[in-house]
Amino acid sequence: MAMIKVHGHPFSTATALVLCCLEEKQLQYELVLVDLSSGAQKKPQYLALNPFGVVPTIQDGDLTLFESRAIIKYLAKKYQAQGTDLLGNTLSEQALVDQWCEVEAQSFFPPAWNILVQTAKVPMQGGITDEAIVKKDMEKLEKLLDIYEERLSKCKYLAGDFFSLADLQHLPCAEYLVKSGGKGDLFFSRKHVNAWWEDISSRPTWKKAAEKLP
């Protein structure tokens, strides 16, 4: 089996997501550093791989693929029989995985990312946090995580009693939220959400993938 190349950066949450998936699937890979500080992701050599100029991008044999969620779904399908099965065994289980992956992408990630941008990125760039945006998106997450609490009172993970892509997709943004001042209570204040978070964030695969996240 040829080694999978991952063009990315250890500070990138999307790169960490892909690396975690590779670790779960017990696949060999090479991390090819894309120097974001020098703008390497916007230079012709990288744009030939990914015309959007963002990380990560993988090369698996003749296939070049970008967009982290598409990458991890591809890896989970192609190498389903190896490592952790992240898709489910039955059609019903697979449908539930897809459903909760969509919830993460459409309902969890947007407000979570907005909060992180406003509370971390904007101040780092010398700007002032827009507290109205933070308040609005915190309210969205509060309502969403109430739904998660109900769901997780009935099963260990979002798609059922097995760890899947649906849980994996939450790791990068949730990691930052938990470590942000006052935001961790979103998880800690909900019994079942907290148990779920403690479980998925303590997986050795995630700890290895996220060890260089700032």
C-alpha cells in the first residue's frame, strides 16, 4: 500500500481532523508541511493540488482530494475494513452517521467557528471582538447542545453506540471551545454531552493528531 501524502499544517484544525481519521484507520501517511506563514498555500505549486488554496489536501495513489470532511469520508469508505469502522455496519447505522455529520457541518460548525474567530482570531489581529455575534452564536450552540444532551442520554455516541465520523467531525472546533475562557461550560454543564466529550477527546488518535494545535 502506497503511503498517503497529507499536505497540511499541524496548526490547522482541518489537518488535525484528517490526521485523526488516518490514525483511526491505522493508515501510514506522510505529512507534507505547507508553510501557512509564508503563504505557501496560495502559491502555484500548491494551487495545482488545491485551487482554493486551503489545507489540507491528500494524495492517495492517483487521487488528489481536498475538503477535510470529504477526505475523511473517502478514507472511511475505502479503508472500511481496516482500523476503526467509522461508518456503521447497517444501512440504518450509516444513515444516522450521515445525518449527524450533516448536523455538525450545518448547525454546529458555523456558530462554533464564528465564536472562535471573534474570541481568538480577531483579537490576535488587533481587532475588537463583536460580543453581539458571540452572544447570538452561543445561544445557537446552547439550543443545539440541548438536543445533543437528549440524544446522548439514549446512546453513547451521536449515531449510536459506536464511534463514527459524526463524532470525529466535532473534535477540532470543540477542542478549541472547551479550551476557550468560559466556553467549556457548553459541554461541562450537560451530563451526557460532557461524558461524550470526555470520551471522544481522550481517544489516543485525537491526542496524537491534536498535539501540535496551538
